[in-house]
Amino acid sequence: MAPSQNEKAPSQNEQKKSPPLRSDARRNRDLLVAAARELFAEQGLNVPLDEIAKRAGVGNATLYRRFPARGDLVEAVFHEDLTSVMASGEEARLARDAWGALTAYLEGVCALLARDRGVGDLMTTGIEGAPTLDAIHAHNHATVSELMRRAAEAGELRTDVVAEDLLFALSALGTSLPAVEATRPGSWRRPLALLLDGFRAEAQRPLPERPLTPAETDRVYREMGGEPPAV
């Protein structure tokens, strides 16, 4: 299934255009992005913005001038990572082995979650002003849905599950991945393999309750991750 236009990450030409920055302004911007990347990875997206400014060695006014909203800073920090995930999703959709592509794609996503707590927050939090984040949410859901459909048709995935089942289970696992990675690098692959085995066709047993709807899943994500404070 080809992605729709609203799933694509904004190109450089589509992003907000601004006049070239002076060398000192560019330096301050780079310092802020680097500090935000470190603190998002350490503490998640709810880190106070004045703490980011302090680590960057600039004043709060400089931060707000460069990034008027939290979403602007999130976009600057994570644009490359998120577009990389979308490229992996595109590659997975083209693979002939749907189950193999699904597991490989999710392993790549989990590897990113394991090394950066901020990325984990991105997967469960809505932030205004971050167009790449909006795109990755839609693209990730479409990728997982398509691969699950094909894997079920091939007899490899149980037929009583939907994308929300898998995405919810992964989001719950994802909250622990940075701590697991810090304790023993790579050991998160074991719980991920156990989780995915539960989605195999041979594991199918009657399930209690109906699956969560997309709206219900979104509500759970927001309860889990919370909404970042506005700038």
C-alpha cells in the first residue's frame, strides 16, 4: 500500500523558510539543538525548556527566539531520526516476506527507542508544530497495518488481532527499553521476541474483550506519556 501524501515527511523545501542565520545565531541554534537532544534522551520530552537553555549556555530569550514553540525544537531535534524510520517503513512495505519485514521493522524502531527516551515519548505524545511527528504516526500505523494484513493472509500472523493490539503492546514495552538497554545493551531483543511470538498464528487462542479502537489507543498513549507542557 503506497503512502498517502499526508504520510510523507516534509521535504526541506516544504519546511518553513527563513533568512540565513548569522554565525552567532547559527551557533546558538546548534547549541540548543544539541542540548535538547541530550536532555530529551535522558529525561524525555517533558524536560523544562529553561534547563535546555541552561545546558546550551544561552538565555531563555534566545531559546524562545529560535524556537517559539516546543514543537519547533522537537522537529529540529528528531526530523532526521523520524524520516529514517519512515524510510525503513517504505522498505518494509516492499518486502515479499511480510512477517520477516514486520519483525525487522519493529526491531529497528525498538533499537531507536532503546537508545533515546525522547523517541519513546514521541511515539505516544501529540505535539503541535512538529509536522514530521504527525507524518510518522500516520506512516507507522499504515506500515504496521499493511504488513500485519499480508502476514495474516500468508498464515503467519493470528487473524484475531489488529494494528492497535500490536502498537499498544509495543508502546508498553517501549517505556522500559532505555532502562533495559542501559542495564545490558541489546537485551531488549528477548522481550520483543517473546511479544512477537504471541502474535504468531500458532499462538492463536480465544482472546477476552475486543481490541481498542484507534481513538481509545490514542487516549491510552496520552495517559501513559502525558502532554508536554506548552512553551
